[in-house]
Amino acid sequence: MLLIKLSKLILMLTLSGLLIIGCNQESGSASDSEAADENTAILEADEQEVDAGIVDVTTSDFKIHAPAKLKKGWTTFRFTNNGKQVHFVGMYRLVEGKTIDDQLRDVAPVFNPLMEGLRRGELTKADIGPFLQRNIPEWGLQMTWVGGAGLLAPGDKTESTFYIDQSGTYLLECYVKAPDGQWHTLMGMLHQVVVTDEMNDAVEPEAYHEVSVSNSGVDAPQTIPAGRQTFKISMLEQPEGFMPYDLNLARLDGSVSIDKIAHWMDWTNPGGFRAPAPVDFLGGLEHMDAGNHGYVMVDLEPGEYIWISEVNAGTVNKTFVVK
Ligand SMILES: [Cu+2]
């Protein structure tokens, strides 16, 4: 996205330069310098966004559009889902020296035979850990999950803020399944980002509502006023297994039970994590190791909502009301 923006700017600057040269041969200058000022302002605004840690991330079916390079520090994904299917954008750091090519060759494809085994009943949930350990090289299970933006319904927008404290090679991924069961990851929704050693200028957001996630569940306010709200989400404990907790926000319409949503949240179920989702998701905070926290900014209309994790969704969830 940034690259596209920058190349657009270069093109605009080049064109305006040509125009200025062209015009100067005629009469002139006042409007030309205004145009040049405007372009400078646009360029500065763009740089300011990068420095403020604000990153435009969009998804389509089936790509993640995001910059190729980011700075360290508090990072806000301003996430828009332009696709027709539900998507999310999780972010994790690969073990030193590994890249998207290694992930696509040695890690991502392993989830196909795993899912097939589960679907046919040849593998049970208890076999998943050992299966992954047998089939994925050690580095492939040692990624560091730093956050990202949670599940988001088609056509919707949301914002999630999290802290990146280490430089390195990161991947952005959406592993929702398409209606035919194919992983979005393998359909093109894996994107590499290099985080440099530079720090951005972003400051930590201020939150009005605190939410925490632990092995005993979600602790969150029961009633929230309508309007634009910022939630601080803290991951207090680490679940068993190789995935830390995430927390997604969905609007309930009374037609779907929490059990059904929880069943959908579990990708190890053949129908789980498969588009379309049973509810409209509004974003959230992606997987993040315990001891860390992030923020979710959303516009809420009156109604009933649920916070729900992908990990242990049956118990790590909580409904609340917006008035
Ligand atoms: Cu997706």
C-alpha cells in the first residue's frame, strides 16, 4: 500500500514537475507553486503516518495489502476488508533467517493433510500437536505472535493497535477457510513485512474500557455506551498448545447460539473457521503472547455483542450490551 502510495506520489511529483516546466514557458507561476506546495504537503502527511505507526491494511479475496516495511513501536492497523469473505490479519515474527518462502514451502502446506486427517476421522484433536511436531521443522512452531487485527466482516472497517518491539522478518496471515475448505493462507493471504531497527513516533493509545483474557475466561465491562470506543485488551495467561490467545468482537443478532459461534471459532473442526461466519465480526486483537496488551477501536451501535477467542472459544468468551 505504502509502496503504491509512494510510487503514485513520485508519479504526481514528476507530472507536476513537467507541468511546471511546461507552464513556465508560457506565463506562469502562482498556481504552479500552489500545486507544488500541495504535493509537498501530501508527501509529508504520508511520512507522518508511517512515523505515527498508522498502517493501512486492506484485504481482498485473497490478498493482504500492506506495506513491505515497518518501524518498531506502537503500531495501528487501520484495517478494511474489501473482500466478500470474512478475513483477519494476524502478525508474527519468524525465527531469524526464515522468510515467507520457507513458510510457504515447509509450514503452510502441512495444514492440508492435517485437516484432511481430522475430516476423515483418522486424526483426533489430541493428535494435532504431535502431527505438527512431526511434520513441521522446529523453527516453524517458534514464531512470535505480536498481534494484528481480528476477524472482520466483508465491507467493514476496524482499528487495532499493538506493540512491535523487535526488528526482523514478520508475516501477516489470514487462515480463515474458503467455503470449499481451502485455507486463505494458501490462496494468497500471506504477506511479508520487514520491521527495521528504527522506532516510530507513536504513543500508546488511551483506553476507556479494560478487557483481559486468561485461562478462566474473558473479564470485560457488562455495559458500554454507544459510539466510538477504545478497549485495552490484556493477555494475562498462555493457553496450552502453540497458539497464544486472541480476542475477536462480534455483534449478536439473537439467531445464533454462543455454542455455535464457539464451534465455528475452532479451525480444527471441519466446518470451523470456514466462510461465511455465523455472525458479523467487527475486528479485535490477534494472537499475542501472555504479558502483552493492545487496543481495539470500534464504532458500536446499541445491541448485544460478544468477545470471543479462537483458542478455547467455548470458555474464553463474554457477552456485553451496548446502550
Ligand atoms: Cu481471509
